[in-house]
Amino acid sequence: MPTTPDQKLWTRTRQAVHAEVARIAMGLFLERGFEATTIDDIAVAAGISRRSFFRYFGTKEDIVLGDLAAHGELIREELEARPAAEDAWTALINALRHAPRLGQDDVTMLKISKMLYGTPSLRARSLEKHLQWQALLTPEIRRRLGVAPDDEHDLRADAIVACVLMCVDVAGEAWTRSAGSQSLEDLLLEAVAAVRGSAADA
Amino acid sequence: MPTTPDQKLWTRTRQAVHAEVARIAMGLFLERGFEATTIDDIAVAAGISRRSFFRYFGTKEDIVLGDLAAHGELIREELEARPAAEDAWTALINALRHAPRLGQDDVTMLKISKMLYGTPSLRARSLEKHLQWQALLTPEIRRRLGVAPDDEHDLRADAIVACVLMCVDVAGEAWTRSAGSQSLEDLLLEAVAAVRGSAADA
DNA sequence: AGCCTATCTGGCACTTAGTGTCAATCGGTC
DNA sequence: GACCGATTGACACTAAGTGCCAGATAGGCT
């Protein structure tokens, strides 16, 4: 159907297949568990070959965590857009609070979270993603600290970013444990307050 | 040689083999790299079968990180031995500072650190170990915060422990980057100071 | 010594993740 | 219709990790 060739067709096709495979795979994961689902299962269910699966996703974990890289980019943009008057902590936390959530409904999110925190290989990958976010956000925090964005000697920015992201993680885990009974945002502020002693504005 | 049967023989034998295999494997890792060394290589070099290797180490990463679990236990003991007058942060940091290092010389440690921070699978496992430490240390921190040690609703202790361990990680990375030119302890205090604004006593 | 049991060991087969290669195919263009 | 570039599936391969089984060996018991 070459009706709207606004982009290369196979680019659109590729994205469509990617999304479709991810959708089917997530369905299988939530149904029978992440580790119990093999890549062969996914390939069969999605109607593609095993080999083709690996052309769309580098690893099985990437199906669940693949979007996190893009999400980190959004947070970085949000962070750089924060007013210059905000100090490093405030800007970082507000960037996280205001970053657009690219997500499902809460019930599905909770299921995914439970899977994420309960599956070792997924947990490990998710921590690695946090490391990527860290590298992404640190330069801007260095700037707000009055240091050159590429100054590797000053580890203050690294420490601050790492701690805030750790707070996100702790909050996420608490949110999952409590089955979403408290808002993720409140939990994040609570965690940060425990570390800092004060919270940020709206 | 059943000269000193102070313990079961095969217990001592097992520990000896474990240590020997670890020694040989670490040699191979440092010589040709972690990922470039297969388990078959290690088994051949150690004179055991592939199958037996997995009876001593669950994964290849465990050779490098296996001792960390025991190390976490030492830190917990150190933490519980800190005077009651010390607040959560101070006790935690001092416990980390005074915990006995079960280590090699600095040159070897630096090589291992570089391998650790430079190999994704090792990095991931090391972060998982930090999670174990977190679970190990959180109850005592909760106690110092005046909460029940098993109170899962209060995430303050989780946040504090997570942040301090993240500071350890950031300090370790900076130490590795700077090739050990600054002491790890100073870097840790610097990282914590960036988060808190003040340091602990000696 | 002889027996019994628990443990360790090596070998084999198996599953799963992930990669390299290659010939066939399909969309889009001239 | 012919050409070009990207995609695809099939096959073979490496490497991690697990299950199973039969043989060796240490230690205890009589």
C-alpha cells in the first residue's frame, strides 16, 4: 500500500514489526513469565524467524527495557530545559517528575514492574540502563555545579546523579511492593527527602 | 596426607581447589581479558573438567565477584559494632571505611577494577552484589532511624543505604579512572560530601 | 579387613542465548 | 524489465549453564 510514502516504506515497516513483536513478546512475558519464555517462543508467536528476532532486539531483555534509552534522552532534554535558577538537585528531580511518561496503564505497569524487580537478568539490565542515564545527565549537572561539563576530576555531579537515580529505583521498588497504593512521585520525593532533608517545588 | 584432620578432609580440599581455580582464572582474565577467556580455557588450565568448574563457581563472573558476598557480611558486622551515638550516615560510612579489605596489592586491585568497570557483564553482576549488600545493611540502618528493622513501609533506610553504596561505586570508578592517584577513602568522602554537604569523623 | 554411605568427579547430552554467513526475496527507482 | 539496497530465513557455530549417570574415593561402622 504505497499511498503515503512520506518516509521510506521499510523504515515504517521495520518500526511496525518492532512494535508488533514487542507487543506479542510482552504478552507472553506477562502470561507465563520472562524466563519461561524463550526467544523461539516469541519468534513463533510473532511469525518471524529466530534470526530475524535478533535483528530487531539485541537481547531478550531489550524487549522490556529497550525504550528506557529513549526515555533517558527525554529526561535529559527536560533537565536542560529547567530554569537556570534551580540548583542541581532541584532541577534533576523536577526533570524526572515532569518527564513525559511513555507508558501503559497503571495495572500493566505494575505487572511489568513486578517482573522487572523480580527477574535477576532484567534487574541487572535495568541497573545498566541507569548507568547510561547517569552518563547522559551528568554533563548538565556539572554545568549547574559550575564545572566544565567534561571535567572528569570532579565526582560531585556523578555522585548526585547516581544518588537521585538510586532514589528513583528505591521509589520504584517501594511502589511495586505496595502494589501502587502510593504515587510514584510521592515515593520519589520521600526517598530524596530521606537523603537530603528537603524536597523540591512543584 | 591425613596429618591434621581438624576438619573434614574434603572440606579443606574443596576450599583449596576453589582458591586455586580462582587464582588461575584471575591470571587468565588479567592476561587476556575476561570475555576473551572461556570456561573451557579455565578448566583446561586448572586441570579440571568443565563440569567440575560449575560445581565450584555458578558463573564465570563469580570468580571475580564471589568474595563480595562475604565482604558484605563483614561490613554488616562492622556496621552493627559502630557506637550507638553515630547516626545512620556516619555509622554506614565509617563501617565502610573500617571494614577489613580482603584484597591484593594496589596494582593488582587497579587491574581488577579496570576489568570490572570495563566489562558489561561484570559491571552488571557487581551492581547486583550492591543490591545484596543493600538488603544486608538496611535493617541495621532502619534500627538507627528508630524504625522496626523489618518495616517495609519506610523507605528512608533503603534510600540512604542505596545512596551510600552508589557513592562507593562512584568513588571506585573515579579511583579506577585516576589510576589510583587518590585514595579510595578520600574519594568516597568527597562523593558523600557532594550529596550531604558534610563528612564523617575518623 | 569389609561394608556402607556420602561426596566428588568426569563425560555426555541437552537447552538457550547470541553471532556470522549466504543465497533468496522484496520494495522502490530508472 | 532491470538494477540496487535492505530484509529475510536457513544453517552452522560458539559459549554458558544444567541434568543425569556411572565410577572413584574418603570416612565411619562392625
